[in-house]
Amino acid sequence: MNADIQRGFDQNAVMGGISGLQTSTTAAFGDLNTALCGGFAGVNAAISSGFAQAEIGENARQMANMNQMFALQTSISNGIRDIISSQTANTERILGTMCQDRLDAKNEKILELQNSLNMANLAASQTAQTAQILAALPTA
């Protein structure tokens, strides 16, 4: 009976030791699991943050490119507007000169015709005066 009691104590001691090892091992694996999860979470956060920063940088570059393109487009539009304004002014100047030349030619023709009419009226008047003088002279 003493042997049975001793064996019970021995078996209880072995079971207690195994239970202690099991608890220690489970706790160690739990701690290891927590550490690995925390580490991977940190890596995941770092990767996500890195991609986010890369995306933010790419967006900033795209915005800068769009701003440059807008400035270039504005410059080109202003240049084209200036060219069109200059061409319009030149065309108006040429048309104005042509119109003035036509008006001057018309006015010269009117003056020429007035002079011709005046000369014809003067000639008719002189012819009439000469005829009156000749009619008033005695015939010999």
C-alpha cells in the first residue's frame, strides 16, 4: 500500500511537472504569436504607409505637370490672341487705306468734272456774249 501511495505521489508530481511544462510552452507560444503578429502588423503598416506616401508623391507630380501644362496653354492662347489682334489691326489699316484711296479718286473725279462743267459754262457764256456783240455792231 505504501508503494501505491508513493506511486500516486510520484505520478502526481510527474503530472504537475507536465502541466507546468505545458503551461510554460503555451504561454511562450502565445507570447511568440503576439510578437509575430505585432511585428507583421508593423511591417504591414510600414508598407501601407510607404505606398500611401508614394501615391501622394505621384499625385503631387501629376498636379505639378498639370499646372505646367495649364501655364503653357495659357501662354500659347495669349500668343495666338496677340497674333490675331495684330493681324486684325493690320487688315483694318489696309482696308482703311484702300477706302481712303477710293474716296480721294472719287473726289478728284468730281473736281475734274466740276472744272470741265465750269469751263463749258464759261465757253458757252463767252460764245453768247460774242454773238450779242456781233449782233449789236453795224453791218458794213
